[in-house]
Amino acid sequence: MEGVKRYAVLMCAEDSDYVRNKHGGYFGVFVRMLAEEGERWDMYKVARGEFPEERELCLYDGFVITGSCNDAHGNDPWVHHLLNLLSKLNSMNKKILGICFGHQILGRALGGKVSRSPTGWDIGVRTITFSSSSLKLPSNLSIIECHRDEIRELPAKAEVIAWSEKTGIEMFKYEDHIMGIQGHPEYTKDILLHLIDRLIHHNFIMESFAVETKLKAEMWEPDTKAWQKLCLSFLKGQL
């Protein structure tokens, strides 16, 4: 249909039963945050090898890359396929918003370095500080975090626009069409608490650490509305 804005979510994670039943999967979570009336939103399960055809790329106004349990510095075949796709989209100047793993894989696709964080997991609600003077952004915002990898280096053309006490590159922008956010603007606190339980179950974190993290998370609220506005401004506006 002529004139209909079209966006794609590049799904890098598998839905848990909980998120599928309560939120319509992670696709549902992103659509709730970013979709507006009259738009078309498609999903490609890239972690399962589902990618858009090259001839379809020009049909999209923007792409969103989700979080993942996989490593953005890993060498899974689908990760390399995704890196190739991102290079192509970058050359086409397509709008791309990367979240958590999506932020990291964008950094890698642009020639940066991604690795395990030397300070370990960051899970909970964290305040990040904006450092950019060229953008109209608040001085800081709270966001839900759940990661143990981070971007360590970015190419010179990329601008770091936010940092935290834990992570040096919380957000970056590359030219006018690429933005990465290390935290999860799309998450609700119940998703965070559910993920903490899954991390304990899979022995990724100690139970004592999880209990402390849950208690801290209960005390802070993420700035959900402000993040929604920021993401919409980037994906569809002039940010």
C-alpha cells in the first residue's frame, strides 16, 4: 500500500512462555512501544535464520534489533549474516535502532569492539547520563539493564551520547540513521524480574545476587515514557 510506513523487528531472542502469554512475545513488547496507527510492522526471526530478502530492504522505513541470549562478539552463522545485513542497511542509510544485543551488534558492524564487561553483569534499573550537547536530551534517565557484554570501542565517526558508572558506552549515534541503546527501554519491571528468575535457573547468576538485584529493582522506576518518546523521535523524527 502506497504511503504506509513500514518497519521490521529483527528478532534475536526466543520468546519465553511468560513473555509470549503476558505480552504477546518480544515483538508485541516492541510494537506496543513503537508502533503508531496506520503503520505496518513485520518480524524476522533472524536468530532462526529468517532474514528479509535483499529486494525487500528498500520497502522499510526503519529496523529495530532486539536483545538476545547470544553474544554479539560470537561467531554463530546467523550473527555473521546479521552483520552483513547491517552493513547493507548502513550503506542504504536506513534508520536502525539497536537495543542491548542490537546496540552491541551495531557497534561491531560499524567496526567497533564488543566483549564481556570487565565488571560483570548489569541487571536492574540504572541511571544513565547523557553527554551529547548536539541533541536535545535530558541530563539523565533511568532504564532497565540486563547484560554482561558491552561495546568497548567505537569508530571515530560514532558519537557516544550516554554513559553510566558501570558502562562507558550506554548509547551511541552514528550519523543520522543509526542509534544504539545498551539498556532496555521496552522492558517492564515484570519482564526484568522474570529474566532474573531465568538467569538463576540457568546458573548464570548466584541466587544471593538475584535477591539483592530484585530488592533494588523494586525501589526504582524506569523512565519508560521518556524512553518511548526518545526512541520514536529517532526512528520516525529528527533526533
